[in-house]
Amino acid sequence: MMIKVGDKIPAQKLMLATPDGPREVDTAELLGTGKVVLFAVPGAFTPTCSAKHVPGFVKLAPELKDKGVAKIVCLAVNDAFVLGAWAKDQKAGETVQFLADGSAAFTKALGLELDLTARGMGIRSQRFALIIEDGIVTKVAVEEPGGFEVSRAEAILEAL
């Protein structure tokens, strides 16, 4: 069942890509305090994700922070090493944190997995964004297949 407004973010251990290498974090702790924007992409280094999704959040981070966002977190069903390299490639710095859901367990707990096995990519995440306040979801924006409208940084900024 897909996560909805009013639901609490599930607690899971995932890996956060940091400049010092992967670090285990609890999603309830990482996403449970203050106002957080969590956006998810089908995969690191993929065209829309690299050219539009991440750059939009990096660019609009100051405006998002002005609206009270404490953290911006990018989730992908990739390992933390890949996400660390992608964060460097995207020049995200401290602006966006990259959260690795290597086995898609967290994505499945959110009910937002996407089966791309037929395309050789296995189970991935749908493209989506959540606004979370103190661990409770206040906005769910899930893209239609192939879409890039409701989860982009501009749309989330508007929703705040």
C-alpha cells in the first residue's frame, strides 16, 4: 500500500553517501525532525534524474530552506558508493543528501517501487517527492510513468 498524507515514515536502516564514505542511518532519525523534502529517482546517472531532477533541487535549495526545509534528501535504489559518485558529479555538496536504498526495502515499505526487470534494471523507485514534517508525511507527489511534473523542485517549492 502506498504511503499517504498523515502516515509516519517507516524506520529502516539505510546507507547515506557522505564525503567520508557510506554511513548507516535510520530513516526515522534522518527524516523525522523538522521539515524534510525527500525526492526519489529511478536511478543515479540516468538522463532525467541527472539533467533535471537533482539539479533542480540543488538550484532551488536556498528557496526551499527559506520556506523552512531543514533537509533535502535524494533517494535511489542504488548503493551508497554509486550515490557518492553521483553526488560529486552533480556538485550537490551539502545541499542535497543522497540516501541509498540498495535492496529497495525502504522504497517497498513506502509502496513506491517500480518493476523495471523487463528493461534490465530490476526493482527501482518510482519518481516521487514527499514533504515530511517531524516524521509525518504532509505531501505525496508521485509521477505518472515517464512524467516529470509533480515531483520536480519547482512543484515542491510551490507546495510548501
